[in-house]
Amino acid sequence: MATQQTFEKALQFDLKWEGGYSNNPNDLGGATNKGITQNTYNAYLKSKGKPTKDVKNISDYEVKDIYYKNYWQAAGCSNMTDKFAILCFDTAVNMGVGRINQFLKACEYKYPDKFLLARIRKYNEFAKVASQRAFLHGWLNRVLDLESFIS
């Protein structure tokens, strides 16, 4: 079972790839900071009874709390081996929690390389939309880095 230490490692990996503030008009997630979209941040603040604010101003504590609750816990990562917890967490962050089961089925719940291959196929599918092609190279580099990270 994956531990809090595994979450911390996975979080550091993801933050390296998610970077800082971005508001690329072609990014379907919209304004994003450290991988957290404005919509996700608004929902988080509302759940805490706080007024919304610009995602540019998100704190490191809020980032970690959102990643833990909305992605790590929502994806069930604590109930997985370290490798699959990291794979599923990164996938949840980058593609949404809802895609994880699709990739777990594709890898028969046991082959990390098949999980990554299913993810690559999905990225190629995304890149068929002209506005998303510019992101393909970065997505594929992320998968290669993830493969190295879990090895």
C-alpha cells in the first residue's frame, strides 16, 4: 500500500511537470497554476467557505491539499502499490481521475508499461484536435520521465 511518503514523491514529480501559472488559450483547462485549474481552485475555496480568488495566488498548502484530496484520495492511490499509485496520481492530475480505470483495465491491473502505452494512445487521440497538437511533445516527454521515475 502506498504511503504518505509515496504521495510526497509523486507530488514533487507532478509539480516539476505542472510548473507555475499558465493561461494558454489552447489549454482546455483554462488558467492554471501548479497544475490546479481556476475551476478546481474555485470549488476548493467554496468547499472551505472562502471567497474565490485568482489561481495565481494559490498557496503551497492549498496546492498540496487539493492534490491530496482531489487526486490522490479520489483515485484510490493509498490502496495501490507505489508504482501504480504514482502512475494513477500523475494520470489523474494530467488527464482526470475518470480516465484511470480505463488505463488500469488496459494494463490488466498489473503491467505498468501497458498502462503508459494506453496513456500514450490517449494523448495521440487528443492530438487529433488541431489546438491540442502543440501539447503532444510535452505529454510524451512526461510519460517517458514518468516511466523512468517509477523504475
